[in-house]
Amino acid sequence: MIRMEQYPQALRALQRLIVHAKSQAYQAGESRVAELLNDVELLPEYLADERDRTGEFVEMLQGIAQVNPSCRYIVEEFETASTRTS
């Protein structure tokens, strides 16, 4: 865990790392990986927003899994954990 007062900066750093990785993937000709990272880079924004963006977060995960079926288990894991805490 990181201190709550550094949470926004941590999410920003995470997002910047994802953007950097996406750029590296495009440069290496790995467009499929870059496109996945393009979607993933939005997730920290949802986490950082003070508004409830849970629905959009889930929709983005589902969209990622639809394009990348090997990621489906991530959505299922998230939804299972969400059901247990509700």
C-alpha cells in the first residue's frame, strides 16, 4: 500500500509507464500489444476520479477481454471479488 496522499501521483506514474510501454510496443511493431495498452492506460484515470466510475471501469475491462479473450479471467476475477464485497 502507498500513503493515500500519494495515491493520485502513483496512479499518474502508473499511467505514464503504460503510455511509455505503449510507445515502445508501437516502435517494436507490436501493434496488438500497443492497442491493449491503449485501453489499459485509461484504467488509472477511473481509479483516480472522485466520482464513481465503477461501471465504466467494468465496461473497459469487458471490452479489453472481448478483444483479447486471454484476458477474460481478469474480468471474471474482478467481478467475483466485487460480488463478495457487495
